[in-house]
Amino acid sequence: MKILIVDDETLARQRLHGLLSELDGNYEVLEADNGVAALELIQREDPDLVLFDIRMPLMDGLEVAHHLACGDAPPAIIFTTAYQKHALEAFEIHAVDYLLKPVRRERLQEALQRARILHRARVETLRQQNGLASARTHLSATKHGNIQLVPVADVRYLKAEHKYIIAAWPEGELLLDESLKTLEREFRELFVRVHRNALAAVRYIDGLVRDESGGLTLTLRDMEEGLQVSRRHAGEIRRLLKSTDI
């Protein structure tokens, strides 16, 4: 079995690596020190199981699990955490195993036997129950069998097209299998509603212009295409532009 250990603490990775070697010398063990690096490694190496620390820089373990859940065959996942036992009840309720640090050999062996693939809804529940309900740092979609990531900070707008959401930035687009309403709720600090089918990134708003038909179009920095602003949201956008001196 190929196992990936993801933890930003070197000593924690070394301890888990040593315990896995004791349990079975045939395990192929890989390591990563943050969530972004882990995603890249998972797509390249296709591990059977991932041991995820929950709190890490760049991208926490639960967000990585969210991105993996959109894939066709995600690896089994076990979380590791320094939380006290009373804060871990949610993991058992949802049949997701965990390892309490410092990890014991017997507990690791039990967790390996109980590990199950996570589903996206279960991951979101865990994020909220463990104080990690903040917005994701990246958006993801599966393309040609691989998980493609885009930093949320680079996205100029989110627009509903048929049954998908287009996340657009100057270098490209990503098709998301999510609802615009859910994205609006998650990223309410970063995006503003400009139309029933579109959200614009506040930090990239360039201005507001009137088109030939008399409608309003929002222009976005580094983007050729603007967003149509509905009458319902025009007042809010004008107030936003005035308050931010755009």
C-alpha cells in the first residue's frame, strides 16, 4: 500500500513514517508539508491512503479533502490532530477516523483498518464542527482525470452558465459543479452579487459603464469581458464603488 503523510511538522512526519515501517515494512511512504504540495503529489503518485494533519499553512487538511472529493477515485483519508478527545466526537459520528497526537502504534493500526473515502458533504460538516468553516483558499475541478486548482484570490468573477459555474481569471476558466448561492455564502467577504447569475471579485472591480442599450456593465481589472449589472443590484454596486473610491 502506498501512503502519503501530510504534516507541516517534520518531527510528526518522521514519527508517523517510523510507525508505519514498524507495522509493515512493505508500505511505500511519501511525505508532503502542506496541502497544496499534497494535492500535486496525490495526482502524480496516486496513493491508496493519506494521513492528513488538519491545521496546516497554505491549505488545511479538510480543504484538501474537499478538493479530493470531486475526483473519481479519491484515496482513503485519516486525519491527525492535537485536539482533545471531547472535540473529536464529530469524527466518530461521521465514521471518519482520526489519530490524536502523539500517535500511538496500536491506534494507527486500528485507523488503517477503518479508513474510508470521504464525501464532500461530510468534509464540509467536519470543517464547520472543527472551527475551519472559513472560506477555501482554492477552487477545484476535475479535468481529464486531474484536479485543477485556482487560487480564489486570482478569480475575477463567478458566473452561472447552464448547470455549471464559471470561475474566470485572466489566464483561463474553471467549470465548477457547485451552486452560485453556496459560493456567494462562502466567499461573501470577497465577492459581490451583480446579477442573479454572477458574482464579481470586489478587489478587481475597475468601474461601471453604460452600454449602447442603456444597461450597466461592470469592468474588471485584466479582463476583456465585463459583467452585466441588473437593476436590482445597481444601487448596491454604485454604493460599493463610492465607498471604495473606485
